[in-house]
Amino acid sequence: MKNSKVKDLLNSTKPIDEVSVKGWVRTFRNNQFIALNDGSVIHNIQCVVDFENTPAETLKRITTGAAVAIKGSLVESKGSGQKYEVQVTSLEILGDSDAEKYPMQPKKHSLEFLRENAHLRVRTNVFGAVMRVRSVLSFAIHQYFQEKGFVYVNTPIITGSDAEGAGEMFRVTALPAQNPPLTEEGNVNYKEDFFGKETNLTVSGQLEAETYAMALGQVYTFGPTFRAENSNTSRHLAEFWMVEPEVAFNDLDANMDLAEDFIQYVIQYALDKCKDDLEFLDKRLADEEKQKPMAERSEMGLLEKLQFVLENNFKRVSYTEAIDILKNSKPNKNKKFSYIIDEWGADLQSEHERYLVEKHFKSPVILFDYPAKIKAFYMRLNDDNKTVRAMDILFPGIGEIVGGSQREERLDVLQQKIADLGIDEKELWWYLDTRRFGTAVHSGFGLGFERLVLFVTGMTNIRDVIPFPRTPQNAEF
């Protein structure tokens, strides 16, 4: 008999004489009622065991977390809460289950405890919902770009360049940890390493994607990236996924149009495909908010925030205008901000970004034309020689979710910026070639995928939206 998914059984339009379903026991009560879940949906299906004709030894082994195979008939439920239940005619327990040691008991667990059990936490309702939403968002990203005619490009994970110029990268080496070969100056001799040079895990696929955009027109990357930033906060991961489109002939305005359309598409897709999961996460967030002091509670629920992004055009504001707004704001004048804004050129913090979105404009915001000194070398310099054609998209509750720019297509300007930063031009000869041969205006942006999942699910710690988080002092599992 073909195995059925719990989701399909719950959505059935009529009773079924014979069904087969496999899953994990969430609860077993009164020696009769199994709440069974197989991961296909957040809801469990009730399976009613004939306890009078089931061996006592078998009943003892039906414990929370046990994997079972059930056969029976799908009938209308006598209880409230669901339309159908399974009347069990055959039950097989698959493998062993140590009920006394199983960590995921049917009670509320702290998120910290669940992170310590990341290999099992997905069996809870919260993480099952989050990971289904993550999967759907991932598919929506590919579908959006494929529908728009983009080419999916797999950029290198091992790289010899630092796209961000930040230097916080994980080194990749095959040299021995003890007594590596040295140069005459006493430094590690990377010429004798596997790649013949110093290499790292990538922080971005952007530079390589740009080269492909200058031949294929519009491309995107979607893959893992790494940053060795020793930051133990709820917003940082050492390993994360980035979505990075690059488009030839797009200026900054077209880049902003693309980013806004893209984000609204994937959020709408998640709302359409993950209704039950998002309603559950919305209620969960509301319950969490009730535990906070009134002054710290969010003004919007999860579903409200998602609709807020879909129903409001993104307000486009220059960095200079934003600084004026922030300097003259009540929180700044009353020194309520942790980082006071007192001059042009300041690097905006999350509290400033959220003020602009949630308090001042009451809509998603795209800031553009940032000071050149606080942005990367590859961003196009404006005629004022002070600002670059950069843009950041700011969302309620989270601040920056997208960063992008029009790229510097002029060879001489790019060479000067590289020299000013002390970057060895020889390391980027291939990147500069795209400015030597057939240069053109082009733009792109980066979306931190976990930031998107964080926003769409309403979770508050980025470690809870990736299956196995990698953070300082933590590479478990």
C-alpha cells in the first residue's frame, strides 16, 4: 500500500477505507491516542489505537519521538480540532526510542536548549515551521530569477580575493599546522600551499558574478558564504547563505526596482504556500511579545509586518536626507539613541534604520548615495566625489536586509580606489579586465538569506533560522 503524507490525509475530501502513514509520535495519551507528525505539515493527525487488542509491550514502546508505521482507515474525527483521524488496524514501531533520554518532550523548551540539540530541534513545531518556510523561500528565489530570465551561476567557495575588503576571512590551506614552510623573511610560504597562493573561504560571490553578467546579461548566485567575524550576537553567523544578482546595463534606479520587486515576490510566495506555518509563527510571536514590558513590544504582529512590506511602496531616501531626519529626531535630541547622530558620514546602526522605517516614514525604506568612506571599493563614485551609488533596503524590526550598488565601471576610477585602499592590483587583474574589455554600467545587490528567513518567520535570533548554526566557539553537529 502506498504511504500517505499527514498533510494529504488532513486535506482529504472524504473518508478512505485503507491508508498507510509513517511518522514520529508527538504525544501518546490514555494508551489510545497518538498525535503523529511526518514533517509534511505543522499539524498532527490523531491515530486511535485499539488498546484492548494491542499487546501491552507494544503500547509501552509508543513513546514521544518513536518512529511508527501505521495502517488503518481514515474516518471522520469524533473529537474537535480536526476533520479526520486514523482508526489503527496495524501498528509497527520502527527502531528503538529511549523515552527517558529523548530531549524533545511535549513541553515548552527554551530556544537556547533547542540550539544545544540542533539535530533534534526540527521535530518541534517551531523549527518544523521555520524550516518549511526556509525551503519555500529558497524555491521562490530560484523561481523568481528563472522567470525573469536570469542565469544561475555557481561562484567559487574558495577564493584568493576579499570582495568586501574587510579581511575577516577563513583561511584555506593544506600546509601542516606544525612547522609550515617559511619564506626568507620568516612568513608562511603560501607558494608551497595547494593553490600556490593564500586562499580563503568566500565572503561574497559578487566579483565573480559581475564577470558573468558582462557576458550573460543578468545572473544570480545563491550559495554559502563565510565571515570570520568574532561577533557573538543574535544577528551574526560565521556561515550563511547569500543571494546576489548582477545585471548588465542596470543603473542604481533599476537596481532598486529589481530588489523591491524581488523581495515582495518571495514574501508573497511564502504567504501563499506556508499559510498554516506562518499563522502558527504569528501566534507564537504574539505570545512572546506578551512576556515583554509594554515599551519593548513590537507595534506589529508577524503577518502584519509581512503585509506592511507588500502593501507599501518602498520609500527612497538619500543618505544625506536620512542623516538630517535622524539628527533632528526626538530620540537623537533626547539622547535616547545608543549611537548619537551628530555629523554627516556616520555609519547608521540598526536603531537608526528602524526609526526611519517604523517611526518616521512608516514604510520600507531604501537609502541611497552613501558616503564613499563607509562603503566598498567597487561602488560607483558620484560626481561629488564624496558619495557612491550604494543602496540599502531597511525593514521593520530588522533594519538592513539588502545591500547593493551600481558598480564602478570606469577603469581609472576603480584603479585609484583600489590603490587608495592599499589593495594589490595584481590580485584583481581579472576583475579589472571587465573594465578594459567591453565595460558598461551594471548593478547588483546582496540579500542575506538568513536575514530574510528571520524576517518572514518572526524569529529573533539568526541562529534559529539555519539548520546548524556556525558561530564563534561553536561548530557542533
